[in-house]
Amino acid sequence: MMIQVEKLCKSFTLHNQGGAVIPVMQDAQFDVAPGECVGLIGASGAGKSTLMRMLYGNYLAASGHIRIGGVDVARAEPREILALRRDRLGYVSQFLRVVPRVSTLDVVAEPLLRTGCAPESAGARARDLLERLNIPRHLWTLSPTTFSGGEQQRVNIARGFAYAYPALLLDEPTASLDAGNREVVLALIEEAKARGAAIVGIFHDEAARRRVCDREVDVARFTPGLA
Amino acid sequence: MTPLLQVEAVSKFYGARIGCTDVSFDLYPGEVMGIVGESGSGKSTLLNCLAGHLPPDAGAVRFDTRADGLRDTVTMNEPERRMLGRTDWAFVHQHARDGLRMNVSAGGNVGERLMAVGARHYGDIRNTATDWLGRVEIAADRIDDRPSAFSGGMQQRLQIARNLVTGPRLVFMDEPTGGLDVSVQARLLDLMRGLVREMGLSAIIVTHDLAVVRLLADRLMVMKDGHVVETGLTDQVLDDPQHGYTQLLVSSVLQV
């Protein structure tokens, strides 16, 4: 298994609101094999995004295990998680967090450069992805800061798919894309599966989910008080 | 892997008052750590203890020296510590005038650090200085101007060039973007990100600006009243803060 989630629990403690403790996840458990795509489903607020953020180490697990690429994200040191994110675990979030002044090409090529890829081949891969995702060529040297929401999202997807991560997290990758670009993103996901990537995704787009997901995991099963 | 810097139970007191107390962490090569906290939280005291500017009252600060591996810089003799300060360490001050010689030309400011480590050939020094001014985006024709004729942002970039020209392995930064315009800040941050990656630098950045650490730091340490209250991955500490003080700090940031 590439991704193994075991007895994962999470609660938020709001110290500045009387120390209220809000349990949000209890005993989450599922696996993802290489080449497999698992879709997280459940009503809004069931904890899909929370689970995704925990897998990436962005939210701290209260207890349980998240084993990805030989690292237990639930208890790893920051530098182990940083190394995991560099060469084993990718995350396409819903929004591009833009670094001021960095060109679109460099934004997309950065994950490749961080793994020691030669600048020429990183640049070639970045251009190829931007081309496929229909980002007009004259925008490539500009910072995506001023791009439209849809363009930023596609730059974000190009960045997320630039390096061939063995494990990949996708948060609504097809949301608000036109039919043509949606098709490109679905093809990218299928290619990633074909090369053996283990993928966890959130897709509100049902047709997209049926097409790329091999299985579904209902997060409501892990929501305290709902199960 | 050997940590580049190993900090163990460092404490500094000002009489009965706590500067910082019982701070421990390891910093590995290529890592950038941010230290945040409000004024008076002890973050600058800690930075100065780590950089050898203030003697801690207790604890050890071990640095992985090129010659002898991990050595405690607190018990090291003064000439050795000064040598580290000129070679493997760099310190970027909040106020550029604390880190620059204001009555010496820009080229001289960069060249001086090179001469301190033995460079003697004028042409080489000037070429290296010109190259570094270019890297921090200062036009070559300003090389003979004094920093007093520079804008705040330019002075800060010059200070960075002066510090990095000798190829240090560890950079201490105290509020490096404090007091600069937002647009100037963005440029400086982008520049620092690039240099950190290209040179494989490790850095410790003290700031109260959470946006700065989100952009620059891999790891974050939150201080309050001289104590470390929380540490972790930068995005995890900012997006899922565990300690009440960090929660307050994060929720107090104005959204733009």
C-alpha cells in the first residue's frame, strides 16, 4: 500500500473560546494502492478537506497513523514531512498560493527543480503542461498573481503534476474548469494512475469521480456523532 | 545527517527578568526556521545568543564547523567565534545601518567581507562585488555610491550582498523586511528565497510578520514571554495552531 490511514482521530481545541473541544474525525481508516484513485465523499462539513490536510501534514493528527512512502505523517518530524513533500507526496489544493514576482514557468517548474531535476528538462516539462492546460504562451513569463481564478487554478494543476509523485492528493481539481480543460485534467489523472501513482481526491463533479476513481470512501463514517 | 546547529536548553536572564529560557532545537543544512512572537517575547534575545552576540547564561549552541564538526560556540574563544562570524555565519540586521558601513561605498561594503577572509586582488574583489550587486538587483553604476544615498530597500539588499558574498552556511536574520514598503518587501523576500535555494543556505529568521515566515520558513517556532510555546512545520502551525497564544496570533492577522 502506498497510503495507509489507520485509526486516525482529530479534534480542534479553541483556547480562546473557553477551551471548546470540537471532535471532527474518529477512527478514519482506508488504504490506497499504487495506481489506484480513491474518492473521498460525504456532505459538506463531513471532514473531507480536514482529512486531506491531515494526509499532507498541514493539520496535526490527534492520534492514529498516516503512513505514506515510509513516513508516518501523524508523528513525523517537520524535516521528514518536508522531504516527503519534496519527492513522494504532492498536493493540488483549490487555490494557488502565489509567491510575488515569480514567473508562471518558474512556479510550475519549481517542484522539479527542488528534486534536483536539470533546469532545461524542468522548463520543458513546465512548458508542455502549460501548453496542454491552455495557458496562453504570452502569460508564461508573468507572475500568476494577476491571472483570472480559472487560470490560476490551471497553473496550480500544472505545478502539482509537474513532478511524478508516487502519492498525490487532489482537492477539487476539476472545479470551475471548462469542458476542454476538465478533459485535460482528467487525462493527467489517468496518466498519473497509469504510471503507478496512488491518488486521493475530492471531486464534487460526479461524472469526473466515476471516471477516475476506483473506489469511494465515505468520510461521514468517520465523523463523530454521525456514524 | 548531522545538524548544522544544535541548540540545547539555552537561557538568558536580564537580572531577575527572563530573556529567553530553555530553548532547544536542531537545524539541518538547507532548513529555514522562523521565530515569531510579539515584541518582548525573547525572539531577538534568542537570536543574539545563537549568533554569539550575547552570552547565554545556560545551555549550549553547537555548530557543525568545517574543521572539527560540532563545537559549542558559547565556550569557544573569542577569535574563533569572530572567525565564524566572518565566514560560515552571516547576520542580517533589521536596520541596514547596523549591518553596513554607511561612509564606505557599496562596492567597499561587499569587498570588506571578502578582504576579511583573505581576498587581496583588487580586480577580483571588485568583480565579485559587482556580481553580487547584480544578484541583489543593484545597478552596477551604483557601486561607488555610499549606502547613505540608497533607499531603505536598496540598503537592505546591499546588506544581504555583504553578508552572503563569503558563502556562509548559516544566516541569522532579525526582522529583515521590517519597516519596508510592501512592494519592496515582496522583492526582498523573493530574492532571499532564490538565494536560500541556490546556495543551500540554512537560515533563522526572527520576525513578527506571519506572511514573511509562510513564504520563507520551512519550520516555525512561536515564543511568548521568553518561552517556546509551539514548534512545527510552518504551514501546520499557521493553519492548525495548537497553543492558545498561537491561535490568538494567527486569528489576529488582518485579512487583505
